Amino acid sequence: MPEDNIKIIFTEDGSHSLYNAKLNETYHSFHGAIQESRHVFVKNGLDYHNGVKENVNVFELGFGTGLNALLAAEWALQNEVYITYDTIEAYPISEKQVSMLNYTSLIKGNNIQEWFDTLHKIPWNELHKVSNFFSFKKVHDSITQHTLPLEKYDVIFFDAFAPNKQSEMWEMDILTKIYDSMRPEGAFVTYCAQGQLKRNLKSLNLDVQTLPGPPGKKEMVRAVKNT
Ligand SMILES: C[S@@+](CC[C@H](N)C(=O)[O-])C[C@H]1O[C@@H](n2cnc3c(N)ncnc32)[C@H](O)[C@@H]1O
């Protein structure tokens, strides 16, 4: 995606997000990027799954700014749970855009800046140990053509652009691919609570839960794979 289509914006919790002018869509909720990531992916994904297994395999659709990955690395250390994190991105943002994001000044912790730099600077397609509790691999590809491993993931961070902006991300072929990559008891979480998404997830025999959304958003979805 050409860089001039993407602008940095402030969201209501003071954290940055990106605005994609071509899609007229932001990368996070304008009510608060960090707040949304913590609620949807950390609390309702990682916290929910904590205790089921000692090592958690996470897959994120849409690496974007790296905010979700950074918060997952923070969570892994705080909870002393080992995370192996795989993410995919079709349109990486530029180094200049990365350097302007304010996440490392808002998320407190000794290693936050170092981890954020590492997440963005390591080569694509290589597994890298970021900390004693966090291994990370980012793949530069489109999910539409990418093959995912079968029954690997405990938690899915489904963070595509909204269905009215990028409908193909929410259709059955992608959702089925994601479903097949989930382990039994695995949890799929997303900020979206659209009726069609819930029907699609139910048709895959997932246990679909509608949960309170982050501040400013009524609902979100978690869908759990039956054992
Ligand atoms: C809502 S944003 C994700 C925000 C990101 N998780 C973050 O924390 O900044 C959606 C992301 O999906 C990426 N994307 C769009 N189409 C894609 C595709 N076909 N395959 C993989 N990633 C895609 C976009 O470039 C964007 O980074």
C-alpha cells in the first residue's frame, strides 16, 4: 500500500493508530488503540486461555503497527507463560511510520522499546526469540493465498479491517482456514460482532460468545473450538 495513503492519528486514549485513506479505515478503534488491544486480544484472548496450557501458540491476522504483538510479549513476561507468536502482513508499514508510533512511551516496562524495535526489524519468515517468554515470526504474505499449519494455534487474534471495508477477509474460505489452524479449545477473538460473522463461525461448529466490547464499542466476539 503506498505510504501516502497512510497517516498517523491519535486515538482517544492518547495512543496512535494509522488511518488508511484509500479504505477510509483506521487500524484500531478511534476510542483508544491500546485500550482496544488490551481488551479484545489480551484480556479476552490471552487471559481467557491462560492456564489451559503452559505454552501458548498465537496467530495474528494483520501485524500492522505491531501493537498486538508488543502487548502479547508484555503479557508473556508478566504471566511467565511462553508464547510462540506467528503473524501475517500483506502490506507492511514503512520504517518511518514505525518510528513515529508512540506505543513504547505509553506501555511501561524495561524491554518495551527493545522488543518493539526487534518485532519490526527482524527479517520476515524467520522465527526469532524476542525474550525468555516470547518467540516471534512474521510472514510477508496475503492470508488469501497463505497455507496455515493444522491444529497449531491456541489463540487467534483476528484483526482484519472491518467487513464493510475488506469483506473478503471475513468470508468462509478464510474463516475455514483459520478454524483448521486452531487446536481444540482454541479461542478466536475479534473486535467485530457482526451477525453474519457470528453465523459463519457457528456454521464451523465454534462456540460463539458475544462479549462486552472495549470502551466505545458495545460488543466483540470470542469463538471457541470444541474438543
Ligand atoms: C486492522 S489492521 C491490523 C492492526 C494490527 N493488528 C495492529 O496491531 O496494528 C489490518 C491489517 O491487516 C493487513 N492486511 C490487509 N489485507 C491483508 C491480507 N490479505 N493478508 C494479510 N494481512 C492483510 C493490513 O495491512 C493491516 O495491517
